[in-house]
Amino acid sequence: MNQLTPAEPVVVARDLVVDYLAAHGPVRALDGVDLAVDAGETVGVVGESGSGKSTLGAALGRLLPSRAERRHGSMHVAGHSVFDLAPQPLRQLRRDQLGFVFQDPIGALDPTMRVGAQVRRALRGRQPSPRRSTRDAVAALLDQVRLRDPARVARAYPHQLSGGMAQRVALAMAMAVQPRVLVADEPTAALDSQVRDEVLDTILALTRAAGTTVLWLSHDLNAVARRCARVVVMYGGRVVEDGPAHAVLARPAHPYTHALASSAPSHARPGERLTPIPGRPPLLAGPAPGCAFAERCRFVVDRCATERPPLARVNGQAVLCHRAEELRSTAALPLPARPTDIPAEIGGGR
Amino acid sequence: MRLFTWWLRRALSGAGTLVGVSILIFIAVRAMPGGFAETILGPFATEEQRAELAERYGLDQSVLVQYWNWFTAALSGDFGTSMVSQQPVGAELASRFPVTAQLTVMAILAAAFIGVPLGVLAAVRAGGPGAGGRGAVVGRLAGGLGVSLPEFVLGSIVVYLFSRYALGLSVGGYVPLGDDPVGNLRAMLLPAAVLSVFAISATARTTRDAVLNVLVEPYVTAAVARGETPWAVIRQHILRNAAPPVLVLLTTVSAYLLGGAIIVEYLFNLPGVGSYVVHAVGRRDYAVVQAGVLLAAALFIVLNVVVDLVVGLIDPRLGVTTAGRRT
């Protein structure tokens, strides 16, 4: 199944372009995404709704809705070109190499089936020893995601679970196969704030133990930067900034990342005003002629509207901005003093 | 405990409905212009003859007394005797019921085994490539035609075609299932087919809508994301979750089919309950009409209870023991 050399990235997107076909014409969701993720990495993909992050996550498993169409580019997962696979190998890739955790934990479980039966289905064909161990395997899996009383949870129906419990069950099902890549699309957005941290801890601990690569899609830059070694910022269907979490958060190289970081509530001290990003995210009908952020950018110059920015390297980050170098040298993007909340061992990064 | 009170409630409301239906039909058959005596004796009978006949069958008493007599007898299982044939109504209905039941069951089975797959196919195709293509248009036209074509039109066409030309099946010639299964099926196939057209179309349509609603649910995406085969996703997740509205529709359709069976039995000359009751209505054979309508109402009530139980088994959120509880 897996003909990878260890050095080869496990996820590679190359100039991926995806449109949604709407009644009034196409809407561009991904506008040329380039991304490479190494095995074992934990990557936070950050962006507003409409930035294309969910589309990117779905593209990993070719789970795009039927009205979505790939226009250009490729997506490789574990060495397989996802969009070129026949149905059977595609299913095998999804089954063996990919795990997904979605936003709505209870909705992601079939309401007509007991939790145990659903977990068993996720395990099917993967249990070396027959019968006896199936129930134990289900209980072990549920125990692994730190659910108290796994036997009771296995007997329950999804609507009898809390959101946090359901998300742990979904995680257990996704991790049942020890996938190479786990895509977590806003896994805690629907959960209470006190449960969030527990669920995130569980996800990251499990994936670290299994050596699974994690793509965590979120709109919360700070939450992601706290827990991931690497942060990828998406805007207008492109990856506009990509680099080590501490660098992206402390010295954002793209004006959008900077605006995002300053608008986060956790950033402000009590009494301080938040700086919202003026304007709204773009709705593209085709390729953006220039930089998608140009309309909202404080540092906009003429060519931003007409010329697509090339990839620039600034500090440790890869940035799509015409003025990235310039902005760094003039220190135009200062951040307010921020609480030190990046643990050194994660911040030290890869 | 909850289940017990549920049963009790359903049984009481069912019994109440039956009493209400019996009162309505009792009044309705007597309100029809031209009573039993007029129908039997004809327009030239004398007043004395009519009075004598009315007295013999107790039709001279007040409606209230008549109903009470009928009601107390019915409670002990005696549904009276047919005033036309002098046969006990209960026995006559019991001997004719299997024909109607077989007809309805065959039509319902056709709806389940043809209509449901068609509906699933339509829904899956609607979401995929080629949606809105020629196939979809033809399917929708056929479905609309099937729902709106009355049995007496379709039945007459079928009767004509199969009587006029040798098409392998003949019209009429009913034999009971127990006596000659093959001959029975040969006689029942055409009427059942005529009856099933509406059921199949309605079922296919409801199934399509139900499946379309389920297809967008996150758990379907999640199942696909786990690498389950399309067939496994359909069988394990989509069919189960789309089943409740289809089952409820099938109950309603089966009530409708009991009505449709009247026409079909008439057309194909089958000795079922429908033709029996229709003849009885024409001759003002009150006891027969009352018992026939009551039987249909009772069947419908029982079917509804069964479907509520089954739906609860499929989707525990809709279960009878959780009804009214929000989670």
C-alpha cells in the first residue's frame, strides 16, 4: 500500500483549484493551493469561513460535494494521487490512511445505530482475532479516547450522548484504523468551552502516539498556534502564510495574518479595543487577478490588485505577499505585547 | 411503564375511533335516499308490505334503539345477518377478506420492492452526474402519471387488452390460494398490478425525497469518509434513516388500496370484501355496509399502531417510549 520513502511528504497539494457550481455561476473555493505536510506533523490550518479550509480538508479524501469541481492541480495523500484513483483504491485509501473528525459530533453518528455497532463497523476487517475480541476492541477504543464507562457508551444511541462524548466516539472511529493522516475540521466548534481543551488534548495525544499526521482546520489562530508546531493561514482559497507557529504568531509576515492576530479576543488586555478586519472575505468567481486580500489590506499598492503575489520567504515563513520583504524590514507589522502562552517545546517546533 | 401507558392510550383511542366510525356509518347508510324496503320491493309495493318488511328487520324502531341493538350484538362478535342473502355477515366477510387482503398485500409488496429501489435510484442519481437528464424527466413523468391515473381507467384498459388479445394472462377465473396457488396467482396478478401502480409511484416519490434528505446528513459523509462502499452506505445508513416517512406513507397507501380494491375487485370479478360491500350499498343491506366499513377502520387503526412501533424500533429518537421527549 505504501511505497513512501520517509522523506516524502505524506500530504502534497499542488496548485489545487476547486470551484463550486452555484445557480448564478461558479464560486472559487480553492484558488491554487500549494501545501506539503510531512509525516507526523501537526498542522493548524487557519482561516475565516469561506477561506477554503474545509474544501481543502474534504479534498484530502475526495469528499467534495457533487457540485464541487476540481479545475486544476493535484492532491497526493500517502503517495496516491487522490483525484486519479479508481473507486476501489480510493475507498481503500479512505479506510486505511485517512481519518476524519467533523464539526457536528452528534450529526456525524448514525442516529439509528448504537454507538458500539458503529464503532464495530469502523473496526471491521481490522481485527486479527475473531468474535471474542470485537467487544473488547470497541471498549478499548472508547477507553482510549478517555470516555468513562465505555460499556455504557457502546450501548447508547448518539442522541443520548453529550457533544463532547460524541466527538470522542467520532475520534475513536477515525483512529480505529491508526490512519496516517487525520483531518479534524473545526472539531471543537460545537462543544462547550470547558470540554474543548479536553477533546483537543485527546486528539493530539492519540495522534502523537500513533504517529498520525494532523491537519486541524480552525478559525482560531491562537488556539491553533498554542497546540500545533506549524500554522498554515488560508485566505481567498490560497495559503497566504505557512510557517512555525511561534513565528507566525509572534511575527506575522502577511498583513492578513497580522490583522487576524490583532483581532483575536485573547490577544487584547481587558479594556483594550479589538481591531476588526475591515470589509469581508472575497467571493471569487474565478482566479483572483491579484492578491485576494488587497481590498482589505492596509498596505495595499497598485500591483496587489493586478498581479498574483509570488511565494516569498520571510524569516521561517513562506508568504504570498508582494511587500513581505519590505514589511518585515520596516517592522510595519508590530503586534501588541501578548501573553506568553506558547509552551517552549512546541514553539521550538520542527 | 411508559410502554404500557402508551398501549393503553392507543387502545382506548382506537376503540373510541371505532365507535365513532360505527355511529357515522350507521347514520350515513340510513340517510341514503331510498331505504331497504323501497329497494327490495320496488316502487309499486303497498304501504303494508313495506311496513311488514321494516318490522321484520327492526327498521321501524328508532335509530337509537337500532344502534344499541347492533352495538351490543357487535360487542359479542355478532355483526348481524345480511338482509339480502340471509347469511351471517361475519362469516361472509371472513370468507371474502382473504381475497382483498391478498390483493392489498401484493400491491404493497410491489410498492416496497419496486417503488423503494426506484426512489433510492432517483435520489442517488439526482445528486450525481447527469442529474436533471432525460432519465430523470422520464422518471418524474411516469411517477406523476402513476399517481394520477385512476384505477378504473387503468383497470378498464387492462381488462380490455387482456380479454381482447391473448397476452398470457386471462381476466377472471379466481380460485382460492389454498386450492390452486398457480391458478390463484394467474388470476390475481393483473388486478394486483393495476392496484399497485399508484402505490409504486407514491412510494418511489416519497422514498426519493426521504433519501435526498438523508444524503446531506453528516453521518453519510462520515461513512463515505471511512471508506464504506456505496452499497454499504445505502443499506446501513440511508435506508434505515429514510425508512420512517416511507413506512408511514405505506400505511396511508394501504388504506387507500382498500378503497381501490373495491373498483379492481369489481372490474376483475373477484369475490372480495370490496365488491361485497359495494353490492350491499346498492341494495341498502345495512348490516353488511356497517361491518365492512368497521373492518376497514379497524385495520387502519391496527396498521398505524404497528407502524408507530416499527418506526420507533428503527429510529430510537422517534420511539413510542421517548415520544414528546426532547433530547
